[in-house]
Amino acid sequence: MTDCLFCKIIAGKIPSKKVYEDEKALAFEDINPQAPTHVLIIPRKHIAGIDQATDAEAELVGYCQLVAAKIARERKLGHGFRTVYNVGPDAGQTVFHLHLHLLGGRKMSWPPG
Ligand code: AMP
Ligand code: ZN
């Protein structure tokens, strides 16, 4: 999608600090990190958000979680990490290309703010 920030990152038109990529997904450092590890995992395919994903995309959605777990292992986040989808205005979603937040490296409170 031409007018999508994360599609532009995938296309290399906007720079990012990549931490993982393969034919299905890309992971890069969040520009405004909320924890020592704050990585975004996105599918290469444009999906507006988890609320827009279809059954045909179930494998891709699950795959993003596995990429997050792989990065968490690499970063030795066994003590605790969180994967988050923000959906809609109340949750603070600002980018409408599916992205999974991987947060770790500090103690996190519950419930989240
Ligand atoms: P959300 O609020 O869930 O839609 O998350 C969007 C995330 O994208 C925020 O955590 C932003 O800090 C992050 N973000 C926005 N622009 C960029 C960028 N150019 N590179 C990396 N992360 C970005
Ligand atoms: Zn996109």
C-alpha cells in the first residue's frame, strides 16, 4: 500500500533498524522505545490491524508471534517479555499496518496503562 508508513519501511523507502527479516515478516526497533527491548514485528503483506485480519491470514498472524519469541530468545528475555497489539483509538493504535510490539528488559506492571 503506497500511503502506509510500514509498507515504506518494508520497501526501504524509510530507514529502520532491522533486527530480523525473512520472506514473510520484518522486525525492527521501535523509534520511540518503551522498554530496553521494543521491537515491532510486521508481516510484509499489508493488513490494517489484527481486527482486519482474515482466516486466510491466521498462519501469518501466528508467525509474527513466533518471530517475537525468537527475538526474545536471542535477547535472553527469558525473565519476561510481552507481545502486544494496540487496536483502535482507546488502545492508542497510530499505524494501520499490523504490527506486534515485543517489549522486554524491564519489569512490567499489570494491568497495562
Ligand atoms: P501503535 O501505537 O501500536 O500503532 O504503534 C506504532 C508504533 O510505531 C509506535 O510505538 C511508534 O513509536 C512506532 N513508529 C512510528 N514510526 C516509526 C518509524 N519510522 N520507525 C520505527 N517505529 C516507528
Ligand atoms: Zn502497510
